[in-house]
Amino acid sequence: MKLYALGDIHLGYDFNKKAIEDLQPHPEDGLILCGDVGEKPDHLALAFGIAKDRFKEVFWCPGNHELYTMPPKKEPRGEKKYEECVEVARRYGVHTPEDDFFLWDGEGEPVLIAPIFTLYDYSFRPDDVSRENALKWAEEADIVATDEFILHPDPHASRDDWCRVLVTKTEKKLEEAVARNPGVPLIIANHWPLRQDLVFLPRIPRFSLWCGTKLTEDWHKRFNAKVVVSGHLHIRRTDWKDGVRFEECSLGYPKQWEDARNISGKNLNDMLREILPGPEPPESGNAETEWRRFG
């Protein structure tokens, strides 16, 4: 009973859609899909159907792409779009941030698997850049996220406001889970990184605005995390902070994993990241970043 993770499979791309059909059976294992499955309910249905057919348990948390209201169709917006995604997941028996955390008793010690949803609040920015000037700061480098046009915060006034509501709700749920399960570590799965120091975007550094919130900076310590799983950055890596393993496990757009395919001869199965049992933490609790093309 191993636990794997994969993020940002972007099934809006035909190549990725075909690639997921090759997912091999893991009848005793679990899979975390940590956001950006696709933009449409059909993308979710395809991913969840295949994943549940291949894995014993499947967990999902939304990314920004699931929340997009795509033109020209009159789709739900904001919370309604998220609720639509949750309903698709439940039809397939996939665990979501709206469900109870799942007690996983596989290889190693029991853990709680906690898919969460936090969004972002533009706080991943330099200290000398105010919130009011944050978008202008990004625009100066020709950076504007698609979210600004098709990720709507309804019924909240802004994405910042929606993020704060989500963070408050999630904090309470995590606190209650830790109190009810003393000593049981958590596997926290979120689309967006929990810490700003894990955001490394050398080509588009000011895209950090759309990559998380400083409100989650210490959650790995506060909530007894064993591993924190995320995606979103499309830069695969493993980090250790305070004895906690952080796994960025994006697949990405077809071009972003073509080296793994064309040079190393890998397919989507080789891109799965093993979350559990995984390696032992380093003696110091911290380690240098391990950059990962696959695995």
C-alpha cells in the first residue's frame, strides 16, 4: 500500500489526455491528484474514472484551472464552479477537501491524508511591494496570470477575500483533525505551495503573486505534517524543511516533460512521485533541493 502523487496533468492537451490512458494498475495503492487536472468537468471525469480504475484510493484538491469559467459558455463561477468539481469527484468516489480526512494505514505508520484548498492572496511578493501595487509590479515584467480574467471569486469581492475564507476554514479543520488524532502525522496536499521559499520561477519570478499565501507558512509544523504535496509551479522538486518533506510533483504541459519522454524514454507512470513510504528525513531536518525531471 504505497501512496503516490501527480499534479498538473492538464487534460485540455490531447497529448496529456492520451498519456493518462497508459496509467498502470496499482490495486493496493493510493494516488493524490493535486490540482490542474483540467478546465472542464469532462477533464475531471476522465481523470477520476481512470485513476479510480487503477488505484484503490484517489484524492484530489483543486488548482486554478479547475476554477476557470471558460468562454463563451455560461459556466458556473467561483464557489459554484468549485462545487461542480466536487460533485464530479464524489460521483467517482474521489476524496476532496470537502470530505473528512482519510486515515491511511499503508507501509509505515498510519497517517491522515488531508487534501486542502487555499487559493492565493498575492502575498508572495517582496516586502517593499504593497498589495495595491502588486499587479503593477508584475505587469512591469509583462506578467499577468490568466486567473485575472477567468478565475472569478464569486460570491466574494476578490480572490484575496476568498483565500482568507478558505484559509480560516482549513485551519479549523486541520486543528480539529490533529486534536482528534494525537500523534498521527498528516499528508497535506494542496495545489499551491504552502511556503514562499519553495517558489522558484527563474523565467517568470513575478508570477509568484499567484502561487500561494504567507498565511500557510508554518502549517507543516503546526499541523504535524509528514509530507506536504503541491503542484502549480511546473518545476518538479523535493525539499526538506524542519524534518518535513515537501514534494512539488507537477507533470505540466506536454512540452515541459518532453525531455523525460524523448531523452530518458519515460512515460506518465515514471512521473508519479512516491509519497509513502518515502525516504527517512535527513538528520538535520533540512536538505538541499533535489530537482526532479521524473519520479
